[in-house]
Amino acid sequence: MIELAAFLLQFAGFAALALSMPRHFREFFGSLPARSAKLSMRVVGWSLLTLAFIPAIFGAGASIGIVLWFGLATLAASVVALTLTYRNLWWRT
């Protein structure tokens, strides 16, 4: 269950970082983000990625928790990238 918490934090962090880019923001919301919105999404994204260290380290210890964090980060980033890539195919009406 601790791994799921770390994964969800990382997924939300990578999604916020992706939405801080004008291209992804425009595809998702239809307009360009304000400068303050870009900055706040970057801060939130990096904060969530950093916060994901806590459940990973407390759940598996320091040495395995860091390795677990990087493995889950790879999985979360891949899920976000695939979601952004294939979003139009999945939600086509």
C-alpha cells in the first residue's frame, strides 16, 4: 500500500510537470497557461516528486526505498507519457 501512495504522488507530480509545458496545457485545456500557472505547476510537480520519497523510504527502508522510488518514477513517467500520447485515441467520440 505504501508503494501505491508513492506511485500516486509521483504520477500527480509528473502530470503537473507535463501540464506546466505550454504544448500539453494547450492540448488539455485549449489555451496557453499564465506565467504564474506554469510556475505553480512546476513547484507542485517537484514538490510531489520530492514528497513521494517519504512513503518509499518508510515502507522499504533507506537503501531499497531509493531504488523503489526510481523504479516507480519510471513507471509513473511512462504512464503520464502514454496518457498524453494516446489521449485522443482513448477519448475520441
